[in-house]
Amino acid sequence: MSIYTVLIDANNFFVSCERLFRPELRNKPVIVLSSNDGCVISRSEEAKALGLTMGEPYFKVRERCDQHGVSIFSSNFALYRDMSRRIMSVLRRYADTVEAYSVDEAFVALDGRDGDIAQQAHALHTAVIRETGIPVSVGVAHTKTLAKVATHFAKPKYGGRGVNLLLEPYVRNVALEELPVDEVWGIGFRLGPVLKDLGVTTAGKLIRMDDTWLRKRLSVRGLRTVYELRGTPCFTVGEDTTLRKSLLHSQSFGRPVYDLSGLKQAIAHHARKAAEVLRVEGAAAREVYVTIRTSRHTTHRYSAYDGDTLTHHTNDTITIVQTALSVLERMYRKGFPYAKAGVMVKDIVPEESVMPRTIFGEESGARKPLMHALDALRHRFGDRAVQLGAEELRCTTEKSWHPKSNTLSPRYTSSWADIPTVSPHVA
């Protein structure tokens, strides 16, 4: 019995989440902007046809959007994370091994005979769309890198119908000849231009290069990518098998922040979010760093990055917030127009590897039930249902550190106040 690698990729995920609750926007140009309404980070196919590109600053395309009636949304990450969670829950019913690669992509391992893997892939595709409403593309292959290629050609813009199997050598080779080398997972924008300058313009040409030549020009991971394109598995599918080395939570401010109170609000918020992610991932950290900076476009500039090492690994919100605020107080300089702040935690280890301590309350685990209760409340009633006092300090900035979100949609699935309502038809 063969094991197949399957990649499920949500099509234009952020836009699809917004359209899910605004069906009148189907087949119309839609874009989603980054934090602080800065750049384009998701586009519908209709928006792409207008020439709107990823990462383009919104102020540069605003006039074009107005001319063509493009619907614009601020990033609604609460909605996107919840819809991602729902997609992953569907996948876990179909496969024992699921690797959530990103918020809109997941690898799964399926076993079966060549005759029924197509049926399984189509069933998975149908289930996700039926139960979440999010359109997805499904690629099936013998390696993770080839599954990415298969999913690439499963998308509607390449003539795909949602599911693509890249199992036969002939079919695989045809696809690789058509795929630009900078579209290969693991090659991308950094190595792509270098390879193109050397005449290697497609994935098909890449796999025909001699290994000695490849070793001189690619990293170890790049060489493994080539092996995967040839059909030799080098990267296994596994759910949360590797912990990240660091975790950063940061955001640009909606307006400049001058006073320490406003910065404390922002840093407390970012530290709390970092601690929550650690708990979700079953991890703990020992180093807490804070970063603050002014805008690069101001003449009155200042930036700082500093941190502290804790006595033990933890994912306790109160400990991480207190440490971050202490670091902030010693790095803050009065009079600067701060434009961005963030909190990074490092030296991350699995939570189960942390030895229990018995001296202080937090170290003995006394606050773990409290942390899990707070997480549950926020998951059910929204991120703002319960907050630390440090996030709500009164200050002259009146929460100016909050990013701009002038076109933010409701949190349809994670806030009771934002649940869609249907009015009865009145004749």
C-alpha cells in the first residue's frame, strides 16, 4: 500500500473568507490589506486581472480600485484563524497525519491503492468546500515538493478543476517543464533569479542538472528540493513536528505614540498574544525581547531592541507580560514618535520537557488552569472578552497604537455580537 502526500491550499484565502459572508462579492474584484491598511496581501482573480499585485502599497492603487469598484477589506485575522481551524478539523477526520503548514495550507498523508487515491482526494476537496465554504485546491504526489507543484496546477487560473494528481512520470515531467524555476517551493525569489541567469529557467531544467553543479549553487535544503522534484522523498509529512526557534508578535501603529503608557498597552498586548501562541503550540520560552522604533520616514528617529532571560521556560502570560514591560521601561526614550512595537520570545522548547518547579505559584503550575480558562473565554467570546489591566491603561493616546482598519469586516465566527442575522421576509 502506497503513502501519498497531499497538499490542500485555500484559494485566495483571506478574500475567500470575506466573500463567504458577502456572497454578492463573488466574481467581483476584492482585495484584503495588510495590518494598518498598508499593502495588498490577498486578491481575488478579478483583482489580479486588473493588475493589482501582492505587496503593492494601497495608496498607490487606491485610485485604480475606485475606478474599477474594487471592494477593500482590512485584515480580519480573528476570522481567518477561525476559518483555518475549521478547515484543519475537516482534514483531521480524513487523515491521521496532518501538518498545518500555514494558515491556508496543510499537508496530509493518505494511504491507498493507485486506483482509489483520486477518489480520496476528490472526497477531501468536496468535504472542505461543503463544510467550510472555502474553495481549495488539492495536489497529490509522492513528495511534498511535487504536491506543491500539483496544487499549483490544480488552481482555476491554470485551468485546473480543484484536484490534480502528479503521480505518473510523464505527467510529472510535463508539469515541471511548464513551471518557472522561481515558482518551485524552496527556490523562490532568492535562488530563482540566480538560476535563471545560469540558464535554468524551469523546474524541468533544474532536475536535469548534475548533482555536483547543484551542490555548488544550492543550499542543502535546495538540493533536497531537487531530489523531491525527481520523486525521492526528503521531507516527511508530520503534524507540528518541529518547534519554531522564535516567535514575534508586532504591529505598526495607527498613529504615532509618544508616551510610555501607550507603548505599555501595545507591548502588553503583543506579549499576551505571544504567550497564547506558545500554549497553542504546546511550547514554552525562556527569552523575552522587546522592539520599538520610529518611522523610517521621520527625521526624529530612534529604534531599540533588548530583552531578558527568565530563570525557567514558561508560557505564562503574566510572567511574559511583566518581563516585556520591564524591558520596555529601560529602553524607552521620551519625545520620539514611535511607529511600531513588538515582542519576541526565543529559546523555545516543548512544554512537556520543562521540569516542574515548586517554589513560586506560577512555577508550580498554579496559574495553568487560569491561563487555559482565559484562552477558552477568548476563543468563545472573542479576543477582547478578557484582557490584562496593562492592555487597558488610560493614556493620552487613546489607543492610537491600534493599527488602522478602516474597512474591517465583522468577526462573524468568533464574536457573539457579530453573528450574522437573517430577517424574516415581510410580504
